[in-house]
Amino acid sequence: MGEKSVESYRQIANSGLLYLVVGMALLFIVIMSLVFLVRSYRTGMKIGMDKKILNRAILSSATFTVLPSISILLGVIALSGTLGIPFSWLRLSVIGALQYELNVASIAAESIGLSGLRVGEMNGQAFTTIGLVMTFGILGSLICCIFFLGRYLKRFQKPKKNTEKEEGKKPGFGVHATTAMFIGLCSAYIGAYVGDVVRNQNYLPLLTAAVAAVVMAAFEYFTNKKNLKMLDNFSVAGSMLIAMTAAVFLHKMIGG
């Protein structure tokens, strides 16, 4: 793909029309959020909640929303180099997840014959295919919420019986299922990285993942053992930044 083709693709992926469509979608979300904020505040005042408590809750929520969003911003930056700013911005601003978007985009790119998310190999057809895979793949959670979330929440609204007996109860199926899925996801990627080492002698992804794991373990230690709870808001972003920085130095040292 020549420089002119790359520049043409970038113009399409960052076109004014895409900015307009994405801007309209995000404006709707902002308006909806403000409506819920105002209605919630008014309801709190109506039921007699202290105004100072409500204001403190708004301030603390805003503060602890900004910090974790740093990792989301890193995801937008990582995707925008290949998929353009508007689409990347949209995918990580609605119902997407950082771990999902980056991984699915890479899988979709490789499934259509690309070597990865490389802008030099992208074209309009590849952009459309990757975008559709990313969008339709995340709709499962939305569909489940529409049809099943109401019934699921009713289980938690029922009054609990035998509270004293349940205080020492072991974690339920949901906790174990979430842990198992997370371990399975990590194992799948670590397996892929090991396979890359065996096939291509490429140690860079595996070493980068190891650096990220060590940094996350350090965050967990200080958060839980030293009771520095505020560090929890920086754990994902910090692990990503340090691992990305390490990847640059490792690439210069060993290649990959």
C-alpha cells in the first residue's frame, strides 16, 4: 500500500462525516447522562437527603471517573492510529471495553488476511469489516441486558432470609464464573504469546505481558496490603503505560 493510498485511507477514517455521526451519538449520551443526573439530584432532595452529601457524591464520582478513564484514553490513542479517531472514540465511549476493543480489532484484522492493525495494510473494506465485527460482537451484552437483566435484578431485590447464617457464606456462582472467565481470557492470550515465541521466536509480546503483570501485582500489593486504595484507580492505566514503555526498550534490545 503506497503513501498516497495510506493518506487516502486516513482521510476516510478521519472524515468530517464520521466526526459528525460520532458527535451526534456522543451528544445524545451526554444529554441522557445530564437528564439522569438532574432527576437523581431532585429525587434525592425530595426524599430528604442532605444537599451537602449529594454535592459531595457528585464531586467524588466525577473525580474517580476521570482517573480510570486514563486507560480508556490510551485505548483510543492505540486504535486511532489504524481505525481513525472518530470510530475509536465512539467504540470506547458507549458500551465497549478497553480489553475487548483492542483484542477483537486485532483478531478481525488477522482473520481477513492482515498481519495486524497496521495502517499500511488498511483499506475501506478492511475498515468496514473490522468495525462491524467490533460493533456486533459487543451487542450480546446489550441484548442480554434488555431481555434478562430485569429478572436478574429481581433476585437481589427480594428480602434475604437467614441473614445470620449467610454472613459466612462462600462467594456465589457469579464470583467464581467471573474469575474463571478472566483466567481463561488471560490464559488464551498467554498461550498465543507462547505460540508466537515457538513459531517466530518473537519474545516481545510475552515479555511485555510479563512486565504488565508484575506492575499490576505491585499495584495490588500496595492497594490491598498497604491499604493505599486510591492506587486502584491508576492500576490499569499505570500497568499499560509502563508495559508500553518497556515494550519500546525491549524492542530495541531484542527486536520483535
